[in-house]
Amino acid sequence: MTTDSPAVDTGRGPLDKHRMAALVARDIPHGSYVNLGIGQPTLVADHLPAGSGVVLHTENGMLNMGPAARGDEIDPDLTNAGKVPVTELPGAAYFHHADSFAMMRGGHLDICVLGAFQVSAAGDLANWHTGAPDAIPAVGGAMDLAIGAKQVFVMMTLFTKTGAPKLVPECTYPLTGLGCVDRIYTDLAVFDITPQGVAVRETFGITAEELADRLGLPLLPAA
């Protein structure tokens, strides 16, 4: 499931957030309707190739969003859900927030790309609260996107700053959705969540065997 976009320079790894975003952009099929979650996923908009036909939706009420705005392009009234100034592509449309959520809940999005605190081997998603007493919860539209989109891609670093895995046997943080994640893009590997378990699509600067040891999870080869 790839576009005709140029090959992504993955180098040795681990990947930085821009190369991760380029990988996600590479794998979005032509003509898809896609929502990009707050944070790193918004970078995917900057890596979609010309002519991709991908229509970006933002939950605050915009369709056919373009890449991030810079310099004279910036309009303070034109932002994505993360309040980042964005551009508009020809044919862009604006609508009420409620209509935007109806698109999300009604199954009209082909893919959403979300960040995560944890993803389980079964595809459960935890991305709104770490459960820490001083943490600020941020539900946003993630629950609607996780259940409403036809496919859910997660974009995240594979380990926390303290080295704890974010791909885990079972989530320990409050859940956003059950069994909703299809694919995970990380700085060290891309994974598919399958009925048989977690499959490794590709790795960056590390072997699948090393990953399995660090994660404490059995990993399957890609189909």
C-alpha cells in the first residue's frame, strides 16, 4: 500500500521525526481522506508529494488542508487542530466543528495518524493521559478518530526518554480505543498489528531480533 512518491532516505536510524513523517506520507494511498493528529503527525502534511490526491481533514473544520504555513503565508485564523498555521489547497472547504466530527464518526476518513503514549500488541491505543497525578489529560477528538477512521496509523518514538517501551503487551495507561491500531511508525521500526500478533515491516539501525529482546514481545516477519 504505497504511493508513487520517491523513496524515503531512512539512513541508519533511529529516524528523526521528519523521516518518520515521510514514511507515513509514502504509505498513504492516492486519493485518501486523512486526518493528522496533534503533534508529530501534523508533519506528514509537509511530506505528501505533489499530485498525491490526498485530502487532509482537520477536526476544527477544514478539508483539503495544505502543508504548514511559513512567512507571508501565515494567516492567524487558518490553523490545524494543534493551532499550527497551515496553508489551504485549491478547493479547500470550511465547516462547523460539529460537521467535522460527523465526518470523523461517520466513517468518512480513510486514515487517521495519531500520536500515542502506548500501543498494545492487540492494537489498543492509549494517547490521552499517562495517569500521572500531575498530567494534564487531553482527549480531543482522538476517540472519535480511533473508532471512526477506516485505518489508524500511530506515529511515535518506540521508547520513552527513560527507555521504557511504548509498544507493550498490554497498555497500563487509560485507553483511547480498543483494538483500533493497524500500523505503528516509530524511529526504529514500522510494525503492523495483525490477528496473529505484531509484525515487523522494516527496521532502522536495529535488527528485528534486537527489537524483540528490548520490547519483550514476540515479533513476526511481515506478510
